[in-house]
Amino acid sequence: MFLKEPIHRGASPNYTPDGEISVVKTGHLKNGFIEFSQEEFVNRDFYNHSERSQIQINDILLASTGKVSLGKVDVVETGEYLCADGHLSIIRIQENNYNPLFFMYFFRSILGGFSN
């Protein structure tokens, strides 16, 4: 199996203006990089209690809702604390055996479009 854990979505964030953890949303996926927003945050308490929304380095983020955004995909290349909203699916690959970049490019391909 190439997955480290089952694919799952982030959570609906409880935004906090003075929070310290950036929220990654569908609009931040640019199919080549992730544009981290400095506009919407959650506090550390929300982050710690919402394990399913915690993003890790080399996670593949896949937009899983919305006609226009469906299928946008990028790999996280930073170790910063980040939180995924409920419109993103988080895919964790067993990195010892597989390269997350391969899967990102596959999901962007025509064949990958059939699997989305």
C-alpha cells in the first residue's frame, strides 16, 4: 500500500484573528506552489485538538470540492504548522517507498483526472 494513512479532509476552522497557525484553503493551491495566506488563522488549541486538519511536510493537498477548483493539487514543502480547511483532502504517502511529487504529477495528469 502506498498510503501512510487513509485519505481524509481537513476540518472547518474556528478562525481567530490573533491565531498563530495559518489555514490553507483551496484558493491557496496554485498547481505548482502553495500560496500561504497571512490572513486567516486558528489558535494552537484548535490545531492541537483537530488532528485531522494538521498538515505535515510532504503531504499532498487535493481540492475535493467545487467545480472550478476540484482536482487542484500541490505538495507541502514546508515544516511550518499549518491547518487544512474542510475543502482539502490530505494524502500522506509512505515516503520511504514513494515520492509525493510523483503522485502530485499523476493527479494533475489526464489519467489522474479519472481517479479524482
